[in-house]
Amino acid sequence: MTEDQFMGNIYQRFPVTVERGLGSHVWDANGKEYIDCMGGYGVALVGHCNPRVVKAIKAQLDKIITVHSSLYNKTREQFLENLIKIAPKNLNQVYLSNSGAEAVEAAIKFARKFTGKTGMVAMNGSYHGKSFGSLSVTFSQKYRKSFEPLVEKVSFSSFGDIEALRSTVNSDTAFVIMEPIQGESGIHVAPDGFLQDVRKLCNEKGILLIFDEIQSGLGRTGKMWASQHWETNPDIMCLAKGIAGGVPMGATLVRKDILACINKGEQSSTFGGNPLSCAAGIATIEALTEDRLVENAAKMGKMFREGLERLKEKHKIIREVRGKGLMIGVEIKFEVKNILFDGIANNLLLLYSGKNILRLLPPLVISESDMTKALETLDVILGKEEKRRNV
């Protein structure tokens, strides 16, 4: 591929040249159609070329594309108002950027300045990005090793173990950061009661709680925020991926008193809050709320996981099915590389987490017929893999 000549060996590439997309389907340059359960790593939240998003972007293009945040803009104003309406009630201010990693970087800075403390605690299995600050609170050594030393004073604690966390935090801990449902490490759902216990511990110790809902937020799990499954609100929340319907955007939602500690010029983004992204963001929130995509994620996700559990009973190479809504992990007893490529051959795009976990992040617009077809295709592919391995 010509792209490889210029982009280097940075990404895991698949032999598909995507030309166009609509809803939960994409087509390659040869016209071959796929059901997309990869979803741009969760970015295609409201579907490829969502009509609301396309219309909003086209309308904004005729007005203005970029307005730096040193000037005001009505599109940005409307987006912020709409975002705050769906945000956890205590998070009433927003810093806008361009990606999840940037949203996390801002959260780290805000928390450290507000508390006056420098210690940071993240979870084993965490993934928060690959910029230096976000990488420092990312657990996997495969991402960290080549770039150490990273930001100092980061500790990791067992995800789901409140006593381990209690012994990890100390008087210099500024914040605890976690994904309510861990994505990159394999769709690990927080045990019931854990988030509430973490919230209580942070309150007791004067520690800020940061939720990274970059992958799990905005309806992905069948509720607007994954943390709502456990009725727990953070002090800071990081968003990105599908927040603007596929256009780059990151957002850090913050308590007003926390953001008030940041002086002018201490944090900024040239492109953050540009009208094009904000117009797409307005349309995305409308799609989630008015088109009932959050409810669809809950309904389709339940049916998808039930279907996968039936496949688990049939195919012994499946070890576990886990997740909430349309954030699903299927742990396989072997590496999933063959399954991914067999999926491509059979018109199904699948994602992975590590070597042996299938990660399913389809657009929230996915239909029952597409979900059924995906399950039927997986049934065939898993049977082929079992024959290949003589299981």
C-alpha cells in the first residue's frame, strides 16, 4: 500500500481500503460491503455519515471553519450548553481540545494544580493515551518501556480492589484516574460497588476522582455515562472518540471550582472548540438523545451479548463474554489474528484488545438484522478456527 511508504510501521494495518460508510456499514474501494463492528475504535458512535452530523458540518462550512477560543462563537456556545445538559450534574464547566489524550493531559494538570499535590494513582490494565502525561497513567509496559522515564509519582492499583487502592493512595495523592469499564485491556467491567467505594475513599482523603469515559461514555454502554450504572459521579471526566460524530474533538468536564484555579494561558488549544467540531458535536448529542441511540445501545447490546453467550456454549474456544451495552469483549483461548482476517473475508470488520480478545464497538445505530448477521458470521468463523486448531 502506498500509505505505508509515508506513514511508517506505526499502525497495525488490515488489507481493507475503506472508501465510504453509512450507519453501521462501510464499503471498500472495490465496492465490497462490510458490517462494521470496529467502528473506528469507537469513533463512529452515531454511525458513519450520520445524516444529522453531515447536515450540520455542511451548514457550518458555509459560515466559518475556525474561531480561536480567544473570540466568541455561537456554535461553540450552543454545543457547550447541550453538553452540560447531559453531563453529570456536578460537572458544569468544559475545556475543549482535539483528542482523548489531550483531554486526559488537561485533567492531570487541573487536578494537580487544584489540589497542590503531585501523586497520581491509576489502575492496573488502564489505558489513557500515548502522550507523555496520559502514557504515564497507562499501565501496559509495551507502551511505556521505550519512552521511560515518564512523569514521576505515578502508582498503579488493582482494578476492582478497594483495599489495594486504600493502601496505594497517600497524603500526596492528587487524583485517582480510572475507566469505569476498561477498554484497551479487554473490556473489563468494574465490579459492583467498586466505583462507589472509590468515590467514598476519595472524599475521605481529599483526592479528586477522574473518570476516563473516552471509550465508555456517550451512550456506548446503554446509559449516557458508564458511571451511571453505579450511580457515581467524578470530579473530572474525560471525553473524546465519538463526541463529534467522527470529527476530532476532546473534552474535559470539570467542577467549576476546579477549573477556577487555572489562570489565563496555563492551558489552551489552538484548534479546541473550533466551530466545525462543535457543529458536529451538537448534531451528535441530538442523535444520541432525540434518535434514542442510547436506548438502542442498551437493547442491541443485550441481544448481542446473549447471542455471543450462545456461541460460547457452542464454541469451546470462547473463554468469556463481558461488557455492557455495545462495549463488548469476547475472550478467546487463542490469538484472534485468524478470526480478524476471516472476518474481513466474510464482510465483517472486528477489533481486538491484545492478542486473544475480540473487542466489539459497533455504531450505536446498528440494527437487529446487522447484529444477527454478525453473529451468524462469527459462528462460521469460530467453527473454522476450531477446525484449524483441531478443537
